[in-house]
Amino acid sequence: MLLYDSIQDAGLAKNADIVLEVKGKIVCGYCKGDIAAMAEKTGVKSVLIHANKDKTDTPISYYWESGMKSVKEVKKNEANRDGGVLFRHY
């Protein structure tokens, strides 16, 4: 995960809100777990991922917050108008 290494080395990871855009690939289950593990390890506060759901290029967004084991799909009622995520804290 060179991206997270670069962010951490630059001192940008701690408490950061990261937005990733994935093009040309689907974010698989293994990648979702790896993204969460690396974000937790580097001290990132949250990750928002914009990707394609399938080969039809249907857009999908995922999110992760500190403490989550994997990224989760953003549901319609959790998205705001500018494409960001309204995170819910319980």
C-alpha cells in the first residue's frame, strides 16, 4: 500500500480524512479489509472511496471510520448533495 506509506511518511495521515478514487477496477473484499487495516495503522480518521460497483461502471461509494474492520457501502440516506458522507455516530 504505497499510498498509505506516502501519506504517513509525509505526516499527513494522523487524524486525516482521506478520499480515494478508484478507476478501472472493482474494490474487492480483500481490498476493503486492507484499506481499513492500513488506515487504522496509520492513524487516519476516515476514508471515503469512490469506485465502480461492477463492469457496467455503475458508481458506488464506500466509507470507513476509525475502529471499523472493513469499509462499508454508503447508503443513499447517508450521502449528502456534494457526494460526501454524513457519518453517523452512535
